[in-house]
Amino acid sequence: MQEIIIGIGVTAFAGALAAMAGAAEDTESNIGSQGDPNSQVQLAPQMGYTHRIYNKAVSGEPPAYTLWVTLACGIAWAFTMLHVNAMLAIIFGTVLATFVQGIYATTAYLGRTASLSKFGQPVFIDVLKSVTTVTMAHAFVAILTTVAACYLMSTMLQHPFALPLLGIVWGLALGAAGSATGNPYYGKERQYQNQKFGAGVPISASGNIVRYAEAGQRSSIDNGFFTAKFGGPASGLCFGLIVFLELWRTVLFEHSLDNWGAVGWGAVIVGALIIVLFMIIDRYVEIWARTNYGPYTAEA
């Protein structure tokens, strides 16, 4: 019973860390314009629309965060093997991974912008200096909290995977959660605020992203204010629930069917039931939205 109570506490703490990681990851990604919506940022100069949006997407968020979290977990694991304090080891690993992220962001922004020089897109030095440090700060939070959650799984919950392997799994999941949940806020709700809600992006508007803020030209920092209010919390809730429900079902139900000879199958069955439940909820929400709002119709 005591092990279950400790496991539930660790599960709740890991879920809270994951929620922080998801919010920071999506804010970092959208400030740097990484992920699917970045295609419109890349297209804008080719359509004659120069901008001050940071452009660092070389890969999608899942492989990028897999690299950074796994690197941090690997360094932290190596230091703990040398009997360094676990908290210091996690911080050392996170700092190194954050520097790698900063190098990645800088070279990606300069390289991508250089490829657009023939379309008149300049490199803004103030944007490079200000946005890079902001993305590194958010990446530090996202990586640190994810590595801490992985460490809790490895030590407190006795997960069979070593810390670097957990980094691969949860780094990939972190990037996927932010990409799938937070990107729509940045892509459709922020880049195309001048379009009618629900209209989508017509072909004629491709690349014609919103480039001006309330005062002057919009920069990536402006996108961060928006993302921190909407896409970030949504991504944090998504990733936090993923981690919490995954650990919760394992802690409570992994050994529930051991007496029946089905060792470990209790957690599997509960996981399948959770998936079915969410499918039913998703379908209900979709039907409700279509019934109440219907398809988009242009104004006459």
C-alpha cells in the first residue's frame, strides 16, 4: 500500500513537471517558428512579404526535442554514474543540451534566411540576438522538467529503461504534443488573424502572414505573448495528461491481474479503455461542434 501511495505522489509530480514542459516547449517552438506553420513563414518572402519572424525550422519538433532531451538525459546519467548529486547532474545535462539548442537555432535562422536573400529577406541582427536567448530560456525549462520527470520514473518508479532511453521516448512525446496541440494556435490563429475565422487559408493568401503588430512590425517575441496564453497551456495540459495517465495506470493496475496469471495485463487493459473513452469524447465534441456551428459559409 505504501508503494502505491508513493507511486501516486510521483505520478502527480511527474504530471505537473510534464505540464510545465509542454507549455515551455510550445512557446519556444512558436517563438522560433518551428513546426508545420513555419512553411508559411518560409514562403512569405518568396511571395513578396518580408518579415521579422525568426525562422529556425530544420526538423520538426519531435525529432528536435528527442535530440535535446536525450542528450540531457545521457549527460545526467553519466554524471550520476560518477556519483555526482542527481540535481546537479540534471542541471549540467540540461545546460549542455540548451547550448546545443542555441547553436541549432542560430545556424538554422542564418542558413534559412540566407537561402531567401534573393527574395529580399534580410537577417535582422536584433531579432537574432533577442529571440535566440528567449528560445534558449524556454528550451531550458522544457528540457529540465522533462529530464526530471524521466529521472523520477527511473529511480522512484523503477522503470526498466535507462535514463537516456526514457529521454528518447519522452522527448519524442513532448515534441509531438506541442506540435499537434499548440501549432494550430500559432499557424491559423496568429499568422492569419486577418482571415475570417473558420475560412482556412485560401491559396491567394499563401505567404501573406500578419507582419504588423499593434505598434510597428511584429516579431517572434510578439508571437510568444500570444502562445503563452493559448497554445502553451493547451500543450502543457496535453503532455501533462499523457504522462499522468501513463504512469497512473501503471502504478495502480500493473499487478491487478497477477492472481489470474496475466502479469502486467491490467495496466494494458486500462490503457485500452482510456483510449476508447477519449475516442468517444472526441467524437461527441466533434458532432456537437458541427451541429452547433456547421460548415463555414462566406458572407454574401
